[in-house]
Amino acid sequence: MVKIEVIGNLGADAEVKVSNGSKFVAFRVASTDKWTDDNGQKHEEVNWIDCTMANADSKVVQFLKAGVKVFVRGNAKARVYSSPKLRKMVASIQCAVMEVELCGGSSDTVPRQLIEPQTGALIDVQKYYRANADTSKWKKTDVGILLDKAGREYVMNKDCWVAPSQTEEQQQDDQADANQDANSNQ
């Protein structure tokens, strides 16, 4: 068995797919190697790793967006195929993901610290976008609002998972879609 560990950025949003009745998540990670040769010339090489993850219901899937830096560990397999587009044989590396971690970085959708507006308490958010907050008295359906330093809203559920709140424009788009669906069903 060949193991692989990769740190890189997602090339596109992860997609949930179905094959033979089983759901899985597919995404591609770009790992970039940079070096300077003996003549002082800088080089850069990008390797793309095709990743599949069996746990399509994982809470981390919603955060696997284009540009997000991740650490992936899993079983590796090389694949050689004929590319009609390139008109040549191409080799690729595939990873059956056993573990994926969000590494953060400038493309993070949730800051590392948020403010609870009612109390002003500072809430630390970990790399999985999980807040360090006491929600023991919350009901399962309760949702809390947190703010970043710029005043942008984020939502947190009872399990302390944090995600960006929808903007008013997104809410209006969702409402327009719902109205259109209701009108087409009549």
C-alpha cells in the first residue's frame, strides 16, 4: 500500500458525486514545489492530485472551496491514460482520502476569532471552523450569530460549527428562487 500526504490548495469546489449508489466527494489539490537552481533561476512545478473521499456527509465538505489550503492524507495510486485533448499519454496521482484538514490561510471563509454581539465575548475558531464556545444550554435547533472585526455575520450551531451568514442579496436570491418554484408548481 502506498501512502501519500499533500499540502496544497483546492483547484475548484469539492463535488459530491454518486457511483453505484454510493456517495463520495471529489476534489483536486494543487501542490506547488518552488526551488532555485545553481544559476539562481527560480523554478516552479505544480502537481495536481485527484482526491476522492468516501465520507460525503463529513462536516468539512462544506468548507472545501476553490483556493482553500488543505492537508490530505490517504492511499495513493498512479494512473496512466490517453488524453484526447493533449493527444498523448498522461500520468496522474489519485488519493483515496483517509484524512483531510483545513490549513487556513488568506482564503479562509471564517476568521480565527469572532465576537459574540450580545456579550462582546471573543470566540476562538479552530482550523475546522469549530468555535470554542459553551452551547450546553442550547437546543439542537438553536443558531447563534457571531461577528468579525469588520462587522460581517457568521452563524454557529449547537455543535459549535461556524459558517459565513448569508448576505441580504443571497437571501433575496433564495427567496426569489422559492417564489419562482412556488409559481411554477401552481
